[in-house]
Amino acid sequence: MSIFVRMKHLWQRIIHAEEKNYLRWNTFTFIGIFLMVVCGINATRGLEQHMDVMFWDESLYLSRGLSMFQHIPRDWGPSYSLWYKFLSLFISDRVDLYYFNFKLTTILISISFFLLLMACGVQRVLAFVFSIFFLSSFINLPLWPRVSHFCVIVLIAGILIAKYQATIVSKFVSFSAALLVCAFARPELFLPFMVCFLLTYFFFFATLKNRNRKDMALVAGLTVSFLFLYKFFKTPLNNGDATRGIGVFLQHFAMNYAQWHHSDAIFWLDFPDILKENFKDTSSLKGMIASNPDMIKRHLFSNISNYSSQTGKIIFSFFAPIFTKSTHWLCLMVS
């Protein structure tokens, strides 16, 4: 069999692939969601007495959301700020809204994980147990800010919707729409959106003769949505959000530097002084590498070490919740 025949067969398998969706909206599913809500409410009860309101990122998202639509932010996660605006329709007090979002995203992401596991064919009891593990893990409730939770929830929703679509074009429209929303919350997700967006058009025109009205409407809707957002917001790479990347890198270097020297300095405020001490007057990544390559290497190795230890901590917390100070019935249930 020639390579061209194999490629043709592969192409046919791709465009005619049938997505298997094992999610069933039956009694078990609804009971599992209900129990997860109960566990989530219990796990987040009294959060106000254990966690203070933290300023900067999360408070900025909230403040910008509440100022909509008098002022619509074009950078720093406008889609996540819109989420806060939606929640403010039910909760007007800013402090209550801050804590409610923490609690709600803790529960919603666990439910999303539960539904995703079942949709992918994981045995339903295991899906429920793993989701309870995730609910009480280190990576869930203690994580700040919550914009990553928002993005994961939206992405899982996009995957679940895609599993109900019959054609590959409609599936990629679902992926692209979810990534488009997330791209205006986390700028780094704009590149995955562009990949999915281009693949949507590729599969649309490659199978144009077999397209139905639904696929045409979905592609048209996605295109109009993207053009509207581009007209108003530009892209996350040229609307001001692109500068967040180097800012985050600089603050993370300052954090490692403070840890190396056992300093109690507020690194996210004092990072300009730390950078000037180590890299003179340069603030670009290229200039920093040229100015002090050894310090950059140490920073990268520290990140690898921290990433490994945090990953181990996340895995361990799946089986032994570590954010509670005393033995809790939820801890016993998970164990």
C-alpha cells in the first residue's frame, strides 16, 4: 500500500471519526453532582474566617467587573471580569462576592472534572471518587487568583459540548469558542485558539461539499464573534496584555531571589530593586540573559525544582487533603 493511499485512509478516518460520549444524565450523575455540591459547601464553610481578602489580581478582576458596562476593560482578563459582573447580579456586596466566587469555582471545577471523566469513559464510581479527591486537593480551594479555575471550567464545558457534536467542524467550533473566551482571561491561550480557529476553517473548506447548515451557521457565528472582539479588544497579544508576560517573569525571579536569600521583602513590590541589583538597568529577557546568564540559569533550575515539588504536593493532596488544620469528615471520606 502506497503512502498516498495510507494518507487518504488516515484522512477519511479523521473526518469521519465518531466521538464517543459516555456521559449519561441519569440518577447517578445527578446524585453525584448533588453530593459534590454538599461536600463543596462543607469544605468551603467558614472560608471568611480562614482567608483574608487579597488585593492585586483577583480584586482587580472583581473591581473591573463591577465597573462594567460604564467602563469595559480591554486588557487584564475582560472575560473573567465579565464573569464577576454576572455574579454581581445576585450578590452586590464586594466582599461577599469575592468569597462567593472562591467557593463557587471550587465546586464548579470539581463538578466539571466529574462530568469530563464520565464523558471520557472513566467508570462512574471512580470518576466520582477522583472528583472528590480533586475537590479537596491543594490545587483547588487554596489556589489564587481564580482566573485559572474560570478557564478550566470554560474549557471543560467546551469539550463536553464538542462531544455532543456530530461533525469534526462543529467540534472544532466548540473548542475554538471555549479557547476564545479563555484567551481574553489568560493571554497565553490566544495561540491555542488561533490553532483551533485555523483548523476549523481547514476542515470546513476541506469537506465543503458535505457541510450542512448547522456547520455553516456555527462557523459564521464563530467568525463574527472573533471579528467583533478583534475590532473592540484587538487581541490579547497587542491590547496591552502582552506586557504581563515579562512582568510575571520579573516578579517570579524576585520571588526566587527572596527565597535564596531567606528575605522577608515584599518581592512583588520590590522586584525593580532586585532586578537592578542583578541585571543593572535592563528589563528585557534578552538583556537579562546577556547581563547575568548564571543568575538566569539558577532561576530556571529553581523553577524546575519548585515545579517538581509542587506537582508532588498536588498529587499527594489528592489522597490526603493538606489544607485543613484538623481532622475533618471530608478528609476521612477522601482517605
